[in-house]
Amino acid sequence: MTDKENKQKEFRVGNNLLMGGDTFFLIAGPCVIESESHVLYMARAILEITKRLGIPYIFKASFDKANRTSLHSYRGPGLEKGLEILNHVKQETGLPLLTDIHEHSQAAPVAEVCDVLQIPAFLSRQTDLLLAAGRTGAVVNIKKGQFISPQEVKHAVEKVRSTGNDRIMLTERGTSFGYNNLVVDMRSLAILRGYGFPVVLDVTHSVQLPGGTGQASGGQPEFIEPLARAGVGVGIDGVFLEVHDNPSAALSDGTNALPLSKLEGLLERLLKIDRVVRPWL
């Protein structure tokens, strides 16, 4: 795909123009569904901010975190209850929704509620999962595994496209760098965008320290803003942030979550960079 073709291509989720629009889009929400009241509060609070700033927004939360470090860590309410809660969020807010799937049998029921099926990074090579997601016709967000190169992502793309589904997003979330550490290679963002699909930088997972506390993952939230600024400067289409109103009390990934109180200021600063970069995309 040429630069001209890539610039002209548009990509929509619901009424949101995610690629070819005037600004980057945002994927944000708590890591996991903690309660119905909490996800509704978070969805409404973030929606209010994005409306003020004119940023397209997709709400995210997981009904199950199947890859927690410890057997004893909170995983979420599960498929049935989780989809019930997410459906309520959609009805109350009108927001498009994103959530993870971990097994191919989850794809069809999740697609009945959610607009975007996310393939977790650890599962980005799982053929049956990618095919099942593709067959739903929903948007498929493929998170690049921490253990693969951006060049290898094309194989995951081909698996989804083999189902006749071209509604794909690609998300960078850092690459394993020794033990309990991740690093983002900014060249990866340019390589991924060359495939012609919207590219997202998962900022908060990229500052994660996997298994870093021994019983759970740690994080370096002080690097959320520098990394987000760098990604927007490269020219990404979407910013992915796990956001929580009280990260210290979060039931999953609180150590690398962005406090809700800091979201609007960060987005305002990112928009200033985006306005400089976007005309060149």
C-alpha cells in the first residue's frame, strides 16, 4: 500500500472515524470489570472528557483476565456476567466496546455485544482464535506478542483476512527485554502501519514490568506520558490507556494504570503533537 493510499483510507467503528480522521482515537477503561457500577462510572467519565476534546472513543474492559501472574489474582466476572455488564454500558452510553477473547468459542457471543474483539498479545499466534474472531465480522484488534517482531504480525493479519474480514487493528504493547521488562521500538509502529490498518500504541501495558513483583506485574507509570508523546509523534492512529479512578485499589494492573484525574491533561498535550504530525500521515 502506498503512502497516498494509506492516507486516503478510512476506518470506522460505529460512528467513530478511526483512520483518516482529524485526530487519533482513544481506547480506554479499567483493565478488568470490577463491578457494573464501576465500569459505568469510568465509561461516562472518560466519554465526557473525550467529547470535550473531540476525540473518538472506544471503551475497554475485560470480562476475564486469563493470563494473570498468580492463580489467586482476580480475573473478572466471567463471560456471561461480563457481557451482561458490557451490554448495559453500551445501552447507557452508546459507546463502542472492546474486550479480550481467550478461546475460539468466546468469539461469537462476544461479537454480539462488543464492536472490537481483542486478541491478547500472548495469544497473537493462535490460529483458531484469530480465525474465529475474523469469522464474526467484528473488528479484530491484534495485539503484537511481546515475543515477536513487527514483521511477523503479517502472519496474524493473513489469518484474519483469510476469513474475508479486513476490519483489523494492530496494537504495539512492548517487546520482552530481558526478564520482567519491556521496551517499545518506535520503528515497529511505522512497520505495522505499512500493512494499511490502524495502528495503536498500548501505552500503559508498555510500561508494565511483567511478573515484576513476584506475585503480580509491576509498572512504571511515570513513563506513560513520555511514551505516549513519542508514539503520537511517530504517527499512530490510536492511543490505548488503561485508566482507573484509584489505581492503588485496582483489582488488576493498577501499577501501570493512568489515574483518571490525569487523563484530560495528557490528552490535551497529545492533541498538540497530533495536530503537527497528522497532516503528514
